[in-house]
Amino acid sequence: MIRRLAALACALPLLCAQAIADDVAPVTPGYRPAVDTDEAGLWMMSDQAEATMKSSPLLVKDPGLNAYVKGVACKIASEYCADMRIYILDIPYFNAAMAPNGSMQVWTGLLLRVHNEAQLACILGHEMSHYMLRHTVAEWRRARDTTGAMAVVAILTAGAGVGIVGSLANLVALNSLLSYSRDEERAADANGQDLVYKAGYDPSQCAALWRAQMTEENAEPEHADTFQFLKSHPASQERLDTMQQRAAQMVAAANGRLQVGADILHAATAPFRGEWLREEIARSHFAQSLAVIQNLQADEPNSGLLQFYLGEVYRERNAPDDPARALTAYRAAVADGNAPPEVYRGLGLTEMKSGDKTDASTDFRHYLALAPAADDHAMIQYYLTQLGEPA
Amino acid sequence: MRYARFATLAALLAAAGCANYSSVGANAPVQVGDNVSVLPQIQWGQAPFPGFAGTLWTEDGAALDSLMFFTGIKPGEPLINANGVSKDELRTYQAGMLPNDVMDLLATNFSKLSFQQIRTSNLRPAPFGSATGFRFDLTFSTKDGLNMRGTALAAQRGGKLDMILFIAPDEYYFGHYADTVEKIFASVQVPPPSGSG
């Protein structure tokens, strides 16, 4: 019975992915636990959770994007590559998780937020390290021994009611109940940074990414519970300082041979960024969305796409000064020259509500000219008649 | 646990499945709130919704087909007001919203209710009885991975918002009731705007 309960608990990939490695050795490439162990139960349930992920409607199936993320993972995983499967899930939150059986979920909210390939490698390397160091197994055993199997099962049952981002996400949300220990986090930081460095990436990007996430969280502390990853991986100044110091030594030793890879990441994610930004704004955590976009703009100051979505945040939030901010952002997007046609719709809507009929008409007409097949064509035509144009 | 406040509309729909229904006849106009009436076309069950601001009709159970009426929504009120969902989590209707804003309002309200991959489309003008209204469509998935479809008819009258929303699983149920829903949308009757006729 106890073994069955243990197996049930480990239906949760990330719950299982947080363990204490006091008494377990790191995995070796090709590792599988012996069938008569409790760890085999963990793997069995992880396999079942992985099967659920494979059939999830949230699964992003685009072959190019999957090949890209898998390629980065394999570059840092090296001889462990064959043991890992990557699943990209269309969930607009920052999260990644690796189950004890080698399956890893990466959420699109994370892919939106990383600035370059080195930062993506940092997160993947950190999660792989929890897997490689078998934190999962030890954490599960400790939770079972200290909390009792029934209590863990009760936690899992309660988790079924968590509705913020779906059942797969619910599993991950349970991280908050059993966070990694500081020692485990330090170990994953160090091992992850080593993997990133050995693969030729700039390890200083790891601390930069964590810092950006803390900035985003602090932008809306009342909604910090949306930061599943930071809840299960609480960052501290001490950890950031340590990462930064180690990175400085590595960068010095590398003598300029390290890669950041911003252009490569942007090329791989370009077809999806607009949709990911739209999903980000739809969360209605506008202060966080502003932090996300402004973080990205630090590296991409001339991105019309980012300027457009900055305008969308202001237009949708509609706080007292937001219409003016939206117009500024939309106009900057137009000036950047690489904004989508919807920037003119955003301008027209904002101008129409501000009573600026002439500019609204001009911008709506511009939108219709650039997007003649837009599915809101009839609505925009209606707006034009409201603005005094002939039907 | 702290996530309890994210109790979902889906959970409410499931709860409605256990509730006592009253019958709504097919052939007589029914007032659904704020002087909006519709002709039901078929016999529906009306499900009580604890804490839910609107009226809900269903044929096969609320998780399988839900025709929801949100009427007389005043500025400062969310479109969806479900038990367990903190009001500060929900964007509210505001005076002067354009149809685009109302469509976004529904999408963001839904995003707070555990629905995912919410996509809105086909925003277009449409009559809401004798008033000028608008239509739009949406797709989303539930937290259990069920692909859903929806279609909405809305209007802003006298500074308040009315919306009729039908949602159902994309597989079978949405298509099965699509014609009926279109007829109900076409049957909407509201009083003429003050000052006219």
C-alpha cells in the first residue's frame, strides 16, 4: 500500500523533481532504477504523467521549435542527451521542470522571457542538474518519511483543485509545498553553470536571468503566486552573488570564447513571439507584463513587436495616463518599422476613445489596407461609420 | 490552500451538474434579465449558480453545453462573478468600452477561471434585438484538456453591458446546438432606446 501511495505521489513530475540528494548518487547516462525499488515506482508514475503530456492540447508540436529547444538541451546534456525528452507546453508562465524519468516540460512563458540561448541553457542546465543529482528521489523519500505518505497524498488531492493554469500545471504548482533545499539549489546552480560553460555558453547569463525574474515578481508582489518556478526555486542574493562570482572566473578563463546567442534564439522563436506576448497580456497581470516587455526591450530596443505589445498592455489596462502611453508605444512601433498591422488598429481604437476622430479614421483605414483579410474587417468598417465616414 | 481562490467556472459548471434544474419552455419568450427576452427554441434546464451573476441554461448538463446570460452589467462589475474568485483578480466592465474591449474583457475574465489558450475572433456588428450589438467567437481549452468553442452576442445599452454566451465542447456539442443558438440570438428582444418610437 505504501508503495502504491508513493507511486501515486510521483505522478507529479516536479514534486518528484525536488529531492534531497543526501543519500543518493548522481545518475549515470542510461540509468534506470532497479524494478524492486521505490524509485521504480517514481519512474512508473512519471512515465504515466509523460504519457498525459504527450496527448495534452497544450503540447506545442511545431517541429522547428521542438528541434531547437531539444538541440540546446542536448548541447548541454552531452552524454545524457539520449535520456531526455523535451515537451514544450503552451502555458504563459515562467516554468520548466524535469521529472525523474528524464522527461522535461518547458513552458512557452519561459521561452518568451529568456533573452538569449545562454539563458535558455541556464534554465535547462539547472533542471537537468536536479535530475542528474537525483534530488527528486531523495526529496520524495524525505517527504514520505517526514510528512507521511497519507499527508503527501492529501496534498496531491488538494492540488487537483488548483486551477490557475491547468492540470499539468497544477502538478507543477505543488512545488510550492515542497521546495528544494538551499543545498540542492546551490548544487543545481553550480552543476547547471558548469554544464552551460562546458557547452560554450556565457555562464554570467544565469544570474542575469534569475535577476530579471525577481524584477518581474517584484513588479506585482501581490500576485507573486504566479511565479511557480521561483516558488520552487527561491532565489536569494547569496545565490545570485555566488553564481556571478563563479561566472566571472569562468568568463576570465574562457578568454572570449563564450556564446550568448541572442540572434539564434530570436530566429527560432520569432514565429511564436507575437502569440506568446498576446497570451502574456491576457493574464491581466499588467505590471508583470510591462516588466517582461521592458526587460526584453533592454536587449531589443528597436523591436516594433515589443513596442506594439507595450501599447497593447497600456490600452488594455486603461489607467488614467495609459491612453497617452499606448499612443506613444504604438507610434514608436510604427517608427521601428517591424510592427504587425494591428498596431494601426491599436492606434485607431485608442484615438477613437480619446475623441480624435480624424486620426482614428486614418489609422483604421491604414489597418484595413495592410490587413484586408482581417476577421474584424466588418467591425472596423462599423467604427469608421461611427466616426462619420460613409458606410 | 491559497489556490482555493482560483475556484473555476468549470468547477461551478460541474457543481451545476448536481443542482436542481427548473424547466424553461421552448415556445414562449422568456425574460433573462434587464429587459432582455429571448425565445428559447427548445426546452432548456435552468441551473442555479451559487454566487454566479448570470443565468445559465443547459440541455445536456452545464459542462457540455452552457447558454449564459449576463445582463445589466454596470461599470465596475466583472462580467463573470463566480464564488471563490477574488474580485480584484477580474477586470471589470467600464463605461465607454468599445466592442474590442468587451471581447478582451471576456477573454481575460476566462483566463482567470483556469481556461487556457483562449482565442477570440470574428468580431463583427450584429443586431441585439432592436439595438446595435456585436458578435464574436472564441475557442479555449479547459484545465482537463477539453477543447471548447463559444460564440457571443453582446450590446451596450444605457451604459450597461448585456452578453449572451454559448460555450460547449468543440467535439459534437457546439455544432449540435449551433443552429438553435443562432435562432435564440436572432430572437432577442429589448425595449426600444429611450427617445425613439
